[in-house]
Amino acid sequence: MKTKKTLLGLVCLLFGVLMLFSSCKKEEEPVVTEDPVTKIVGTAKLQAGTSGSLANALVSIYLSVDDWNSYNSVATADVSGSGAKITYVFSEVVPGNYYLDLWLDADNSGDWSLGDFVGWVGSGQKNAPSLSPFMVAEGKTVTKNMDVVVI
């Protein structure tokens, strides 16, 4: 009888020890998250009543108006879509201030000329655009949409 009680006691003790250890929290592994990507995204669309396709448009960012005037872009965007509306994405942008434009060189002249499609972030008219700078902060996505006109 004593052996049965001892055996039963050992089983209870073992069960208690297992319960104690099972209730202990495991050390949680750290959650690894990727740093947010700094991006510029947006849409460009032709003004109402304008026909054409923006499928092969070049969307670019610049560090200064002087860089814009000399076609010295920092990066060009990945563009998707066709017809009167496209979307664009600049991925992994370095934080800072930028100017943005769209250009579709319809006659392949290398300069803005009659028949080209142009758009920019800012104000002004197609014969006198005024680009406005905008800031892109670390880990943020900035949305900039443009209306596109024909020169």
C-alpha cells in the first residue's frame, strides 16, 4: 500500500512540476518589421476633352528648378496604365525636397514642343509652368497627382 501511495505521490509531483513549467512564459522572439519605404506615388490624367495615351510618359523627380530646366532628374518612376490616366511609383526615395513632372515627347525632339504631353506639380500654364517643391519624409508615402496638358 505504501508503494502505491509513493507512486501516486510521485505522479502527482511530476504532474505539478509539468503544470508549473507549462505555465511559465517562453521568452518571446522579437518581432522583426521592415522599415517603412519612403515613396512618391500618384496619378496623371489628361484634362477633360483631351485625347491621347500617357502609356509611355516619363515621370521624373528633380532636386531643383535648375535641374528641371536642364533635364537632370534624380529618378524616373515606374509607370502603369494607358490611355488618359496612368499611375506612377517612385520606390525607396531618399528623404528630401523634390520637384516632379511628366513629359511625353510625342515627336522625339528632346525638348518640349507642340504636341507633347506635359504635367507638373505646381501652378502656371503650359507655356509658363511654375513647379512647386514638396517634402518627402523618411518612411512616408507622399501622393502627388497631376493634370496633363498638350503643348
